[in-house]
Amino acid sequence: MTATAHLTLDDVEEFGRELDKIREEVLADLGDRDARYIRDVIAVQRRLEVGGRVMLLASWLPPAWLAGTAALATAKILENMEIGHNVLHGQWDWMRDPKIHSTTWEWDIVCPADLWKHSHNFVHHTWTNVLGKDRDIGYSAMRITPEQDWRPIYLAQPFYNVLLALFFEYGIAIYDLELERVPSGEKTPADVLAQLGVVARKVRRQVVKDYVAFPLLAGPAFLPALLANLTANLARNVWAHTIIFCGHFPAGAEFFTEDRLDGETRGEWYVRQLLGSCNIDGGRLFHIMSGNLGHQIEHHLFPDLPSNRYAEIAPRVRALCDRYGLAYTSDSLARQVGSVWKRVLRLALP
């Protein structure tokens, strides 16, 4: 790898040991302020959702519709990004709170938590950006790196990427079924049908909640309330798609072949996570609303550390990268989005 050609094996392992030290220091310091942070975020999220839904009872009035929809969309983004994603990573398991635990949390999207934990926590975080191992490279639907063989269907990827953004929660639910493994025999049709039943039950629950039950509570405002729920879900989907795509697909993100994994050490794993991830510059509110995935590098180095600690350790990680001459890719949201779409458009062609 040219990005690490200047480093010896000892350098790489020392880099890993220094990152381990950062992780151990944070773990030793976890306590009340961290627990208070996640409980405060959950409390704010729930107040926003309740407030939004109450305002939507009068959603035939444009100001109530706008305010209610904005509050509900913000609540859904917070629940998906800063709460659900990070709780399911086990970042708050150390609190031993059964209500805020990776084994009990079920988030407010159609993708069941257990399916997502397998495809994301295990597959993606273990094999980050390794072709043939990390299914998140193009989500089994798009060409994201020139090393992927071109197929005519990719000509349409700019169009279906827009659809994926709008209906991201459904795309992830289908993606987590791993349908491409059936023809090869790696997965049986019976396994898929069993998982499909789990997904169908979660979809039914979400559809009834957002598009039947709550709109019915609005009485004569049924249609405006239904539209508000749809708008809030679409806003959450587009935001999640944007942040996630900007974490691994902008210019500067590296992709790896499977031979890179042969005998991979702890230090080499850290280097691969670093080089395969990209950060997004922003302030505190932006990072909370993005689930602190603007600190994608820190998240991939330490996926089980509480997300509120990423901003604190980011300067130390960046200084460490500078010292070892390793790229630390970070840019504004606008530039990262532009870079991702440039890649999607260019690689749609042969």
C-alpha cells in the first residue's frame, strides 16, 4: 500500500498501540457525564416526537403542519443516528441499563435491529472497504470503485441512488437479507424467507404506526398528518443516506483487496479502518444530528466507545496520523457530498 509504504511493521504496530492507549483511557474515564449525555439526548428526542405529534393534531393549519413535521423529522433523525445506531453498537452497554442496551433496543425504522447488527456491526466494521468482504461497498447495487467490474445496470445508478436516498430504510432492510448469497448456495431460500418474515412484521408495525394510527388520531387532519409522517421519514432517510455515504465513498477513501487481510495485525486493522473512512467537518449540533458519524474515522477505530467522546479524541487521532504520515481525510459536508456524487456519476460509466 503506497499510503503506508514509508512505515515499517514496527511503526504500524506502535501506531496501533498508541490508539489502544487512547481507547483504554476513554474506557477508564466513562461515568456519570456520559450516562447523562445519552439520557438527555433520549429525553430531547422523545419531547420532540411528542411535541411534533401533538402539533400535527391540528395539521390542517400550515404553521402547525410545518412545526410538527420539523419536530417529528428531527426526532426521527436523532433516534436513528445518535441514539439507535450508537446504542446498537453497544456504546452504552457499560451502563447496564436494560432500556439503553444493544440487546434490547429496537429502532424506529423498518430494518430490524438484529439483522442490521449482523450486516453492519459484524460484516461492515470487520471488513471495512475490503472488496468481496464488505457488502457496504455500493450496497450490492452500485459501482463505487474502479476495481468493481462494470455492468450495464450501473448506467442507472445515479437514478436509483436518488431512490435509495428517499427510501433508505427500506433499501437497508432488503440489503440486510443478503439476497445475492442465495444463487451461490451460501444462503438457503428458507433462511431468506424466515428473515423476510421478520422484516415484514417490522414494516407492518412501522406503517401502521406512522401512516394509520397517528393520522387517525388527527381526525379531520388525517391526510395532512399522514403527509407529515411521510415527509419526516423521507427527511430522515435522505439525511442518513447522505451521512453514511460521506463516511466511506468520497475522494480519499481507500479500498482494499482480500489479500490485504492475510495475517492482518491489530495495527494493520487500525490503519485499514483509518484509510477506508472519511470525516465531515462541522459543529457540535451537526455532529449530534449525524450520530457523530462526522467523526467516521474515530467511529471505525473505536466503534464501541460512546459517540460523545469522538469529538474529544479526534484531535489526538489526527495528531497521531500527522506524526506517522498517514492520511486523515476530512472536509465540509458540501464537499464530501459533491465528491460522493462525482464518484457515483463517473463510475456509472465503463
